[in-house]
Amino acid sequence: MLKNKKLLLALSLIPQYVLVVLLSKNPEFIESFYSNGIYVYVSKLFRFMLGWLPFSFGDLVYGLAIIYIMRWLIIHRKRIIKDTINWLVDIVAAAAILYFTFHLFWGLNYYRLPLHESLNLDHKYTTEQLVATTNKLIEHTNTLHAKIKQNDTVKVTLPYSKSEIFKKTPEGYDNLKAIFPHLEYAPKSIKKSLFSYPLTYMGFSGYLNPLTNESQVNGVMPLIKIPTTTAHEMAHQLGYAAENEANFLGFLASIHNDDIYFKYCGYTFGLRYCLNEIYRRDEALFKEIIKTINKGVLKNYEEVRLFWEAQENPIEPFFKIFYGSYLKANNQSKGMNSYNYVVALLVNYIETNGLD
């Protein structure tokens, strides 16, 4: 009887996959029925249940799951040869449960309407538009830097602890919901990852646990990166699965925060992506534009760059390849480059709506 149940559970993976494929072809349905329907209640429920915990429950679950899987594989290693079919049924049955849970709790958000369509924005832009947007971002960034430091050669240092940053980041979304009511964020569930050091060596700033809806932030990286990383992961919690869209909303939430340090982090965050795109298109133009940025701002960029360079190791590329494949399997065809496509949203939004 138990074997029959496991077999049925394993076979359920096929109709589940077919259903996800069919749903992925109807983003309007996903947008209205799931992302702005079922998911809103599921995500709030998990954040209400787990947000109060001072540690990452999801990380703890992951750690225990890894130990359990390794133990199970060791105990059942002989079945690989002696009982291959039932061994595979057990594996696929577990995968079917995980596949169902992942898509119900968060994963279907990968197939919602693209944000540029929801905001009625173009998804293309010219180099001239890119340069104009970059210059606006430079102007705002330099102005904020001058207000904070009164010396254009000194880098900005945040006067907050990580816990204070986690507490203040939602304030940006509180202000942003006046423009976009669907971005209301409550209750909060933002945690420093228990796996911050492994995340660092894998090259990641944070992640959303799709099974517990907790925002996991790398607590080892430079403080200057934590406000925008936190805002990025909060966008994932709100149901924006695409990395470029989470980057864009993280940018907006940061620049709409009343705190000048958060605004500075937001503007430098958006500016960096635009500068990278200019460099990719025209290196000579990049060298000219970079001269107009305060040296203190460039020192903040250097601080972050040196941190990540110091963590480079032989296994990091493999994790990036694995995560890139995960993104491609979930409707982000550009893989790791999906993060960089935030520039299209930045350029077209700023051109249409301007900056505060």
C-alpha cells in the first residue's frame, strides 16, 4: 500500500509539470489569480508565523534537510543496485512534493506579467536614453554624497547596525505604496542568513527562501550593500520573482526612503548598473562619464569590488552556473544576466516619471 502511494506521488510530477507549463502560457491568469490572489495570503501567513523569530528558520530547515538527505543516501546506498526502481520512486516522490510546494508557495510568480507591462513601460532603450538617465543618476548621487560627507573624496559609511537597517528598509516600501498600493509590505520577515559565509564564497548577496518566505541577507558583505540587498529580497517576498524586477523595486524603495543614507545606497545601486551597461557598449564613453562622479562614490564602489574579489575561489563559478541554470529553468532566459536587465526598467521609468 505504501509503495503504491509513493508511486502515485512520484507519477504526480508529470501532471504537475504539464500544469505549470500550461499556466506559464497565461501570465494574465497568474497575475490576477495567483500573484495578486493566493500568493498574497500565503506569503503574509508565512511572514506572520516566522517573521518574529530572531534567526532564519528557513536556513535551519535547509541545514537539517541536507543532513537528512546525506544520512538517507548513506543508509539506502545499497538499494541503488539491489532495489533501483523503488529507490528512484522514493527520490521522485520527494521531488514531486518539493515541486508542488515550491510553486504553490512562491514559484508561480516567475510566470506573472512582466513588470514593464504592468507599469506600461517600454522594454527597449537607446544609448542616448541610457546616457541621459545615467547623468541624472550621477547628479542625484553626487548631491547626496555631498550632503552626507561635505567632501567629495571621502567614501560614505553607514551609521547603522544590520538590525537597524533591516528595521528601516520597509519604510521605503511604506512610502512607495502611495504610488504603487500593491507594494504594501507587512508583516516583515528579514533575517541575516545563517549561511552568510557560504553565501559569500558562492558570490551571493542574499536570497529569498521560497518555502518560508524569509528574506535572507548576507551579513558578511560591506554594510553599504545591505540596504539595497534587503530591499531586493523584500521585492521577491512581494511576489516579484524576476531578478531585474526585484532590482528595480529595490532601487525604488531605497530612493523613496526618508533616510538620506538609504537614498544614497539606492542611487549608487541604480547608477552602477547603468555604468556597467555603458562600459559594455562604449568603453571610451564610460571613461568620460566616470570622471563626473565624486571620488568618494567611486571609493564606495571600490570597497564592494575589493570585497568580492577577495572572496573569489574555484567553486564560485560552478554555483553561478548552477543558479544561472535555475533561473533559465524558471522563465529567466538570460540566467545570471537577468540581474543586469534592470537597466531597461530604470531608463524607461526615469524617462517617464523623473526622479524625486
